Amino acid sequence: MGYEVVIGLETHVELSTNSKIFCSCGGHSSPKEPNDCVCPACSGMPGMLPVMNKRVVELAVTAGLMLNCEISRYTTFDKKNYYYPDLPCAYQITQLNHPICTNGLVTVKTANGARDIRIKQIHMEEDAGKLVHEGKFSFVDFNRTSVPLIEIVTQPDFRSAEEVLAYLNKLKSMFRAGNISECEEGAMRCDVNISVRKEGSDEFGVRTEIKNMSSFEAIDKAIRFEAQRHIDALEFETEELVQETRRFDDVTGKTFAMRNKETEADYRYFPDANLMPIIIDDEWLEQIKAAKPVEVDERAEEYRAEGISDKEIEILLDNSKAAKLLDDVIALGCNAKDSAAWILTDCAGILRKDGQSLNELNISAEKLAAIIKMVANGDVNRNSGKKILIAVVEDDVDPVKYCDEQGFAKKVDSSAVESVIDKVLSENTKAIEDYKNGKEKAKQALFGACMKELKGAGDPALIRTLLDNKLQNI
């Protein structure tokens, strides 16, 4: 008899806010040095009281809407009590009794088909600090303390590592597109609850939790290792399974026991009297709904209808900056498919030479649209357009002015092209002989010589046509 893996996720996502959840210190991207973004409130000084960041509520509700959740119109905060050196108050402000969102649903697709994943709840909470271990010493950095998080808790609906990764990638695309979170490694962390049971059984097996993983590769390896460990224990009685918390070791590729699994009673939850309940009225909810971005699946269909490939769509959905640039360029009247190629091939290629990624692309939609239109209208050829793009990306020049200065816009008529081809043919008799002898590369060499002679100003299609005609008549 076979076995079935049962998985539930708790995904912590840092929100893209300008300040922390309960104080005015800068958000998750502000700190530059350890402990340089800390105040008496987020470092747990006596007498300091939390003040709720309204933007956190709006982003949490937006996430809930994206995941088809019910939005709680009355939501409160609770204290989760435990001691750890990176938690200065010895408790975490979170939500237990009245979370912000409940009862959601998201569909994931893998090679084995589609599966609906139920969202139990989304709740808001503050992050803890960070411990840094160096030799015999441990240091604590409170910069991350009180950075706003949402925790997305699913029902145990996953049946494979592939489904888990499909879900996490979908969350990442959604939240980046909605400017909810950058979801880079460290800003999106996952606890995996996993058990194994015999196929066809309705009873859950012994559950273990693998804590605090941020790498998708590590999550994949941890699930596969832990599932096999459970199967071996059930099939061959290699060990006794107990409910516990485990950690994954990247070096060995194995999970190790950390401690017995805690329950709610261990954390002594109680309502936080320092924070008033939050009431989300109709007007506020409608404002949040109106600002909600286009759904990822809907946006993908729109791109697909414009002729953009699935691979390009995947990159765009994973890079909100590139997607916004594309949308802005399309709004300025450029062809969607052509514009996607300029951004994802040409711009990306220029950046790659300098060891940069699309996230570092700094070009205005207006300047990129001007280049695309010059090429589309036949004012310059594609090769010249790319040279203009390089200058704009690297030196932020005015594309039209640069085009004029470099002489790219000069029209080269067919008689001028024929004259250049005649000159090239007269100077390359060896290449002509090679072409006659069946060496196709010789024709490409002649074409390159013509382009060089014209300094990239000629129309490549016209040059190829005229060159073919002359070669046939030699």
C-alpha cells in the first residue's frame, strides 16, 4: 500500500511599509547597520506603548482579497508570551481570537493538475529581532523587531513539494504585483507542517513542523527528506514518530529535532489591552477594494492575449518593476509583444553585462517608448535602436537628441545601399567564391561587411534582399 503526504503551511511575509507596525522607525528596507533603526518602543523600553500603523491593515486586507478571504470587520490583537533574546518585550504582538482575514481559497497548478488550497486565516503581527552568532559570541540586532508581518495559515491541503512551491511562487507573484511585499529571501519565510498517512485513510499521521525556512530550494529538500523519514518509520519501524518541531540543515540536507511541538497553552495568549480593536467600516473597505491591483491570473491572460510568451509572463509577474514599465510603455501607444522583448531581452542584456538585474533597471517609460516608436516607424533600424537604448540605460541621455547627434536617423535609400554592396563584393572575391561553393557563412560575412560600411544605418531586410539578388546574378 502507498502513502500520502499531508502538508500545511504557515507563511510569514514582511510588508512593504515605510515604518514599523507599532512605531515610526523605518520599515524592513530601512536599516543599513545593526541596531540603527530602533527606538524605545520597538526595543521594549518600559512605559512605551504601541501605536497601530494604518497601512499594515490596508495591505493585510488587500492580501486577503487576493486570496479570496472573508475580511473581518472587527479585529483585535493578542500577546503571545515566550522568552527569547531577540524578543525584547518577552512577548510578540499578534492575532489569535479575531484575525484580519479568514476562510480563503487559492488554486495552484502543477504537472499533476490543479488543487484548491484553503486558507484558514491571515493575521497581522510584529517580527522578532535577529541573532547573529560569531564564534563564542552571539549578538542581537533589533532592526527587524516590530517590522510588520502577515502570517498566512493554510489548511493541510498540499500533497506534494511541487504543490507547495507552486503556491509559494503564486503568493510571491501576487504580493510583488500588489506592492504588498518584495518577497525576497528573508522577507518571506515558511513553517512547514507535515505528516504521512496510508493512501485512502482519513486520519492524519503524526505531525512535525519544520521551522523558519526562506529558501524555496531548502523547502523542497526539507519536505522530500521529512516525507521519506515518516514513510520509513511507518513502513520499516526505523524510529518512533513524535509530534515535534524540527530544523532543516542545508549542509546535510536533513532535518533535526529542536523541541517538542508547542501548543497554544504554552504561549499563554491573552488580549493586548494597549491596542484598541480595529473596526473596518464599509467606506474603508471599499477604498481598499478600489485600490486592489489586477489579479495575477487576470494579468497573465491579458499579456497572453497580446502575444507575450508564457516565459516572458513568468518573468513579468515575478518582477513588478518590469511589469509596471511594460504597462506604462503600452499606455504610451507601443505594441505589447514588441515592448516586452525590448524590456526582457534588450534591457536585461545591457544590465547583465554589468552584473545587474532587471530590478536595477532605471529608464523612464517615456524614453523607452520613444526608442520603440522610432524603430517601429522605420526612423531608425533595430540595431541603431539598441545603440540608443544602451546610451539611455547607461547615461540617461535624451533618445531623440542622441539619435540625431549620432546620425542614426539618416535614411539610406536603395541606390546608396546598392553602391555599398557593389563595393563590398568587389573587395571580397574570396567570400564570393566560398559562397558559390556552398559555404552559407560567406554570405553572412558579406552582409556584415555591408552593415559595417553603412555604419548600421541601413535597413537589414533591404540589404539582405539586394545582396541576395546580386549574388544570384554573379
